[in-house]
Amino acid sequence: MDITVSKSDGLIRVYDLTIPGADVQGKVDSKLKEAQQTVELKGFRKGKVPMSLLRQRFGQSVLGESIQEVVDGSVRDLITEKDDRPAMNPDVKMTNEDFNEGDDITVTVAYELLPDVPAVDFSAIELEKMVVEVEDTAVDEALERLGADAVDYETAEKAAEDKDQVIIGFLGKMDGEPFEGGAAEDFPLVIGSSQFVPGFEDQLVGVKAGDEKIIELTMPEEYGNADLAGKAVTFDVTVKEVKGPKPAEIDDEFAKRFGMDSLDALKDDIRKRVGGEFEQASRAHLKRKLLDELDGRVEFELPPTMLDIEAKQVAHQLWHDDNPEVEGHDHPEIEPTEDHLKIASRRVMLGLLLAHIGSENEISVTEDELRDVMIQQARQYPGQERQFIEWVQGNQQAINEMQAPIFEDKVVDYIVAQAKVTEKTVTKEELEKALEDLETDSV
């Protein structure tokens, strides 16, 4: 293989390769000989099909495969010989379009190199970690929220109001005839819960125990039962009981609803969860401050194509943030501005820096770490967890997207462990304000 340097400018490399036709022909012959052992054609026993016939029948397809394999191997050899580190997959183009079998192959290979990343003295980095102590008031507030969500109901001698629970029996009819699935007895319905079709619950406001009422409404056009969709129906309703909401008693029995033995155990669990939320928020703030520090300490050339791709993604993302009513991507291409390019430059620089630090220090994502995240995300699809995991396992891009944040966090932890970190106790409100300020200034 002959190699000619066509362009060497900064991180950009372009090479012209000439690959001997004999290399391709040797690959073709090898593939045909391998196939000869298994191919069966009418009139010939397995392994006895003449090479000339195999070449006639399969030569062109084998030639295409052979060219691809030889070119791919030559590109790998080129990168190894030049000791290059491409930032992205090389752009490979075969330049002799009038190629005939047996001819040499001429190929242009273009790629951009990963830059040389300067060393960073992590011990010189000074960071302040905001720490929030879990006060009893925070635990009490969380308990109150749990109590509000776990409301009980007690019989009330009154007309039903919004958020009251009514125990009803009902029979749905269309054109005077009962329809399937439109009947129930002793059904507990909270008015305003939107559990029933629109218009049903509203008409129960004001009813009392013992009332009988005919509810008239039109079923939604998108109703699941096509026979009822958009049709006028009635419901014969009997009100058996009206119950008013009653705040749950925060006691040991209440704690048992959440799998705890006692109220104290529930409080301890809440304290841990709230503390975990504070720690997560604190870590997010610390990570952002670290990235700001790194951004100010290093500077190196960025691969132009990588930067261009990221700038377009930033422009596209921010455009959709400003135009939330546009759900799809059927819109003109968004041209990046200088502001978009600035954001992209920071992202690409930090991404390359963290990747370099991780590689230099042999930081990687373990199978257990990936599996834990995979299981966690699978829980978002109840009943389809197995299908989700199988899909991820067969999709390298999905795996890469899961690994990326785990890897980044591990690199951040590695740097923080060597930096000078002091702790500052703050209130929840101060931490929230600090995060909001970072979000306002975010890139």
C-alpha cells in the first residue's frame, strides 16, 4: 500500500492510498475457496463446484465484500502506521470510480485527530461543597405531604362537594339500552379525580346519600369503545354514601402503610431520603463548579467537525426550548450563532478533557454499574422491563448513552478526591438559590 499525505493542517489529516489490485484479488480467491467447501449447485457434489462457476455466480458480490474488507484493513493499518488518534470515524472515499477487477484501488481517507490535552494539577483546584443538614422541620414537612396524599374518608351527612368521595351504583345506557362495561355497584369515586369521562363527576356535585340521579353526557370522540365514541349516553346513578376527606393520622399505623414498623422508623427513612436529595443537589453544584474550574485551566485545539456537530446540536436544542409548540423536527435547519459556538466549544473541550483523564487513569464503567442503571431505567416501563433490557443489550448506541454519565461522574469523583474541598453548611434555600444561579448562567 502506498500512502501520500494530501493534507496535514492542525488536527486535520487527509491521505491518498493506493491499494494493489492483487490484495483484493487474493481476498476474492480466498473467499471463493472457502465457499467452495460448502456451496451446493445442481449437478455438483458439495465441495466439487468448479472455481470458474463460483466466480461466475458469486464473483461480483464477493468482489464487493473483498474491496470493503481490504479498504477497512488498509485504513486501520494507516492509522496504526501514523500512530494517529482519530476523533471520529474516518471519511473514506474510493476515488477510481471506473474501477475494473484487478485494478489498483485509490482511496482518500480524511479524519481529524484528538488533540494533545495538557496535564492539570488537580491538587491546585479549590472547591467549596455546600452541605445542608436535615432539620426536623424538613422531616415534618415531608410527613405532612405524605399525609395529604394518603387522605382517608369518613361518612358525612351533607351534599357532595369537590374532592368528596361518593359511593355509587350506576348503569350506563345508550338509546335506552344498557351497554357493556357501563355498570357497577358500590363504586368509590372521588369527585374531581377525573377517573370517569368528562362531565360525569361534575354532575355529582350536590348529591346526597339516597339520591337517584340520571346523568346525561356525550362520550369523548376518542373513547376506547368505538360503538360509544361521540355518542349521547345516560347513567342511572344511585348515591349510597357521601364521604368527606379526612387527613390521615400520622401515627404508627400510618407508618405501616409505607412498610415501616413505627412512626420513628418512617421518620428515619424520610430523613435519609431528604438527606440523599440534599446530597444529590450539593453534588450537582460541586460538579458544575469543578467544570468551571477546569474550563478556566486548560486550552487546546478542538476537532473542527466535532465542534461543528455540537454547535448544530446546541442550536437545535435551544431553538426547541424557545419553540416548545414544535414537537417534531420538520423545520428549517437552525444555523449556529457565535453564542451556540461558545457553548459547543465548552462542551467539546470538557468532554475531551474528561475522556482523556479517564483514559489516562484507567477509569471505566463496570458491568455491574451499567446493569444497575439499566435496571433502574427499565422500571420506567412496567411490564416491559425484560423487553427494554434486551433492546438495550442489542443496541450499542443505547449502551453508550447509558455509560456516558456514569463515566463522567466517576471521572469527576476522581478529580474531586484530589482537589482541596472545604465544606460550608447552608440552608436548603441557599443551596436551591445557588443551583438556580448556575442554571441561569449555564452553558
